[in-house]
Amino acid sequence: MNLFFYSSRRAACPDGCSYPDCAERCLWTLRSRPALATVERLPYGALFPLPQRAPLRSGDLIIVHIADLQELEDLINIGQALAHYRLVLIVSDQVYDSSRRYHLLNPRYIATTRQDAGDLETVVNRIAQQADAEPEPVRDVSL
């Protein structure tokens, strides 16, 4: 299982950004945790269709940063395409307080942008352990 981070917006923030809903600050915070240090950023913009260089495979974990309600609705509209991946959502306070529609994405975990990254690290470790314990799918072979 590979670990990815996605946000539809790129912020031109300095390293010391303190804006709570900033996707870049969120990614820096995640990468500061040992279990999340290898989080790979997916390209900005529309998540699907993916550029050919995007290394996503079925079963990978995508940490999705959602800053506003429009981003949430855009993701819900492509929900079927996300069904093949394990999702963890990091939502802004505005999204968390205004809507519960993020549950339509069937995430494994939902955090807010103000929540401690240690909680998310624990969840990702558990998801990774479950993924390692899952048997390999049986594939039909034609001879």
C-alpha cells in the first residue's frame, strides 16, 4: 500500500505558514511524523482523470485535504472513481461544521485541519497493518 496526499489547490506558502486550512502546511505537518514521512503528493488540480505519471494503484491510501464545500462536492461527484482507494479526509472547520456529506466518500477516517497529526499517524499505521494482513487477491489464469 502506497501513501499519497491530494489537494486540489496549491498554496504559495512560506515554510512558516500558520494558516490553519493551508494544504501545504498540512502536508509539512504530516511529513514531520515518522510514519507519514514518505507521503507522496499527487498532482494539483482535478484528481481524475489522473495524469499517466501518477502512480496510484487500487488499495492505495489517499489523504485528501478538503478546504471548502466546492472541493467536497467535486470529490463527491467523482466518488465512484475513488471507490478503489482507501481514503482519509482532512477537512477544514468550515466543511466539518457546514456539511456531513463527506461521509458519502466512505472514508476510513475524518480529521479536521486543527486536529493533531499524531491521531492521523496512528490511523494510517492501523490501515497499513490491515492492508499487510489482507490476502493477495486470487487471479484467474487462462491457459
